[in-house]
Amino acid sequence: MRKIVIAAMAAMLAMPSMAQKWQSLFNGKNLSGWVRLNGNAPYKVENGAIVGYSKAGEPNTFLCTKKNYGDFILEFEFRVDDGLNSGVQLRSESLPSYNNGRVHGYQFEIDPSKRAWTGGIYDEARRGWLYPLTKNPAAKSAFRNNEWNKARVECCGTSIRTWVNGVACADLLDAMTPSGFIALQVHAIGGDKNMEGKTVAWRGLRICTKDVAKYATPDSGTPQVNKLDNFICRQEAEEGWKLLWDGKTTEGWRGAKLDKFPDHGWKIENGVLKVLKSGGAESANGGDIVTTRTYRDFILSVDFKITEGANSGIKYFVDPAENKGEGSAIGCEFQILDDLRHPDAKLGVKGNRKLGSLYDLIPAPEKKPFDIKQWNTAVIIVRGSHVEHWLNGTKLLEYERGNQEWDALVAYSKYRNWHEFGNHKEGNILLQDHGDEVWFKNIKIKEF
């Protein structure tokens, strides 16, 4: 009897898996249900697999499903020749209004190089890397070179997760594209004739589109990347992150020289906090805004986007009471600036008023990752006297405050007459109104 009960329990546990309904995306014989876009690299059916061949002079070429898919579980096997990068597009699009129909969207990366980012998530022809395997280096060894590899992708709502040979690789939260086609990529090789004819192959392509949440893999603790606006995900909450701005109201903020949020000069629209254009003067319209409480040791992350010629900044260790007159409140500043168009970029010393600099004190490197047409992320890290500025994942500068060298630096800056500038143990955080239109969102903080 005991054996029967155990067998019955095992059968019950197996039922969900048995009931899962899969659809084949490839019939093993021809390319029915698929269409080629953007390039002329050839795709052939060989031994029950789809094989793509690299071709000199062709752009990235995609073999796309004729159907679109939203929530799904996708499984396939793949094999790629050394030196040939490739990928599988997920929830992707080809629109006449976007780069003349260029395929764009999420991509499951196939990377046989030493970088070993297979299973990472790239945003093809749009935002670039969303989940490089620097976020999860333990997964870099999952891919097996010159062999068939097994892939699994789960797209469920705003969650996109990947596996390679059973190893969890990427866990991304993003809401930009909820539905689109699936596509197989043959990557461009330029004019390199030595790379021509290299292949990438796929087989066993199948998809489940019903009861996706029911059959999704339980959370395994894979490092998560959150691209959802003004949202703290579970892992971020566990790590101590909190929203400094909720994306909807003015709660937690006030005017630097007011006891409430400014009545004009700032606007909340579609989850974005905007400084409105008013002629370029410093704190002369709505004025700067500051947090209603102070902060000591923290990591501050702020997404920002600027218009051409704009000037703004993120300040910390601010004491709003120190400057009740004209101009901005006083504090250390992560400079936000259009270096190419704003005249302030040519002032100061050795570029210390350019984007990412500790304003008027320490210059950021001339070359830095920044795109004026896109959202960019500023990060400020404060641990006691040690401070760092980061931009889009790259460290720009670091410094120590509260010592003789710091005091000498301040003495040769515009802050020389402000008592103990930058040496406060804690202070408010400030977003600057410099009379130019600048946008902010995803304002998050983690305190130590």
C-alpha cells in the first residue's frame, strides 16, 4: 500500500509538467512561419536545425516569427562557431517609424568569446545592455563552446529570465515592450571575408503561451536588474533600497528656501519629475528642491535626462539655511551639464564644471558614458569621508573630505567663503533648478 501511495503522490507532482502545452516554432523541414528581415545572410534547414550563415557586407540579419508573443516560456538548443556573436530576439519589433524598420528589442545573447555573456539580455538597436553577465558572473561558465547548448527563456509580465544548460543567467524587470516577435540573429561581420560562412544553428524551438505563471521556474535568488520606473523590487528592498521620490507626489521634498514644495517651476508628469525651462538663471524660478530629511552614509541613484544646452545638478551635504539669498543652496554637487553647448563647461579649472564633476572642485574624465538623447544614471556613494561619483556604471571620480587636502581644494574654489564647506556629517539632498528643462526619475537611496 505504501508503494502505491508514493507512486500516486509522484504522479500528482508530475501532472503540471505533463499538462503543459508546447507549440513547435519550427517544423524541422522548412522555414514556414518565419520571415527574414534587415539583411540577406542566408538561413537553411539542415539535419532538423535552422542554420544561419554569416555573410560579408550584410547588416545584422534576423529570421523572425510571423506571430507576436507576449507572455511565454521558450526553449531551444543552439550551437555557434567560434568568433561569431549571435542571439535570439524576444518581444521584438520592426516598425517603419523606427530606424526604417530595423529590428529592435530584447535579445538573449549568444556569446562564445572570452567575455562569456551567453544568456545575458541585450536591447538590440535600442538601449544596449540591460543584463550583462557582470551582474551574475557565476553564470558565465554555463555555456559550452562548440557544443549544443540548451536555453530557456521565461517572459511573464514585466519579468524576463534566462537559463543556459539549466543554470540561471539573467533576471530582468522591464516594461518597455510587452509583446513582439521572436527572431534568430546572424550577426554582421563587416567586410571580413575570413569570417564569412561561419554558422549559428538552432533546433528544438518550442513555446508555451498558456498558464505561463503556473509553469514558471521558482525564484532561485538570481541577481535581479530592475528597469521599472519608480519601483523597488524585492531584492532591492531586501538590500535596503528605498524610493526617495514615489513618482507621483511631492511627498518627501520641499523647496530649498520654502517650507513646502514650489507652486511653480516643477512638474510631475508620467512618472517624471521635471524642472521647467525659465531662462537659464540659477534657482530663479521654482527654485531648488531638497529632501525633507537629512542623510549621512548612503548610495544615491538618480536617472536624469537633459535637453540641449541644459544645466542642473544633484547636491548632497546641503544645509538649506546656509544661503537664504539669491542663487542655489550650498552643497557638494554632481554636475549635470550639456558639455558641448553650455558655456559653464569652459569655466572653472581643468573641466571641473563639466558633467559628472564635483562642481568647481574635481573634474570628471573628458571621456565618459553619456547620451543626451537617452536617460542616464548618476550614482553618488558616501561612506564617512569617502565619496564617489558614478555615471552609467562607470566611476568618474572619488575623494576624501574633512582633511587638510580637502580644505586646500575648497580654498581655491567658489566655496572658499562658506564655513566648513563639504565637511558636514550629514545634510539634505538637492535637485537643482538652473532655469533649463531637466528630467528626473528612479530616485533611490540605500543608507548604511
